[in-house]
Amino acid sequence: MTQSVGARFCLVLILLAFSALVFHGLGSEILWNDEGLSFFIAKAGVREALVRVARDVHGPLYYAMLAAPLKFGHDLFTLRVLSAVAAITSLAFVYLSARALLGQGLGLLATTLYAIQPNTVEWAQHARPYHIGTPRERSVASPWYCGRLATTKSPGSKD
């Protein structure tokens, strides 16, 4: 499915506006208890994160990934940047999935509606795994991924 130049321009504008909303004041709010937990688990290292989150509802992927930016600093912005980037990436998958299911115009509309939800922006600004590996994010990417599988020829195919 091809994409018009106008649609690409709109998508870039939506992504930039959402990024501005997410990054605005990213390091200014106070630290939540849960964010402190994220910090201490990730700072302890991947091995320790695996042990500590073995019985947690959130898997270890987020904490293992969070360890990387924490090597550059321990301020609130650095602690929250992974969640912000993950939310922006999720927005791209919202577009890809909605475009695959509904077409280009409704894909842009769905992306805009997702981007302006207060909860989407709010949770993107917290150092928690809400945008990485949660059922919500898997449901956002699944239609796009399944569509790709259905339209991709297998390596041994003669079609």
C-alpha cells in the first residue's frame, strides 16, 4: 500500500507534535514510588533485575533496557527517556496498524486520537514499562505484524 506525500507529511507532524508533548517537562515532575523502583531495579543490573522481577507483573525487558540510559546519568529526564521513546515508537505502530486495517486517512485519524489522549502522554512521561511489552502495546503492533506476515512471501515460495 503506497502512501501519499501529504500523508507522510501529516504523520511526521503528528509524531513531532506528540514528541514535543512527551518531552516537554519530562524531567520536571516529582519522582513516583514506582519510578524509584524502576530506577533501583535497573541500576542493579540485568542479572539482578531478572531476579527481582521474577514474580512481578512486568517482565524484565524494560528494566534491562533502562539500564542503558542510566549509564549516562541518574536525573529524572534520563530515567524517563526510555518510556518517552517507547511511546513515540508505539505511536508509529498505531499508524501502521490502523492504516493496514482502515486505510490511510483513518490511520492518520487513529494516530492523532491516540497521540492526544492525556493518558498516553502522561504514561509516556513515567519511568515504568507501560509502553514496552505490555498487552496494550502488543495489541497496537499485532495487526500491522500479522498483515506483514500475510503479505510476505516465504523464502521457498514459487509465487
